Amino acid sequence: MIKYSITMSIRVLCIFAMLFVDGWWLAVCAAGAVFLPYVAVVLANVASPTRRQPVLRPGTIVPAAPPPFEPPHDDAPEQADRPSDERGAE
């Protein structure tokens, strides 16, 4: 955004200077007024390096923690405490 604003400000100065200059300076200011919008867009779209945090352990895979153990939740009393015959009857 800053680079684009600076470049477009220079373009406005070139257009304003065209009113007061003569000769080859007029051609320089006209070229600046014509080509600076292209330069401004290209400079604004250039990807600048981002500031990322360095990788502390490259190439390693950290395993996920196992889920915590939870005992089964049975509301019914345990069948092992009751005597039963071969048919399963009580």
C-alpha cells in the first residue's frame, strides 16, 4: 500500500510538472505519468517475504497424545456377581 501510494504520488507530480517544463523534460514527465501506474501495480502485487517463525524441529512428526482412559459406564449391576445356570437363567 505504501509503495503504491508513493509511486502514484510521483505520477501526480509528473502530471503537475508537465505544465511547467519544456523540451525533453516534458517527454520524461509524460513517460512517468503514463508508465508509473503500471509500475505501481506491479510493485504493489510483488509478494514480500513474510516474517514467519522458524521451524524448531523440521522433518519430525509429533505423535498425538492418546485419549484418556475412561472406565465403561454401566448402569446395570454386573452379571458376574450373580450365580447362573447353563441356560443363563438365574
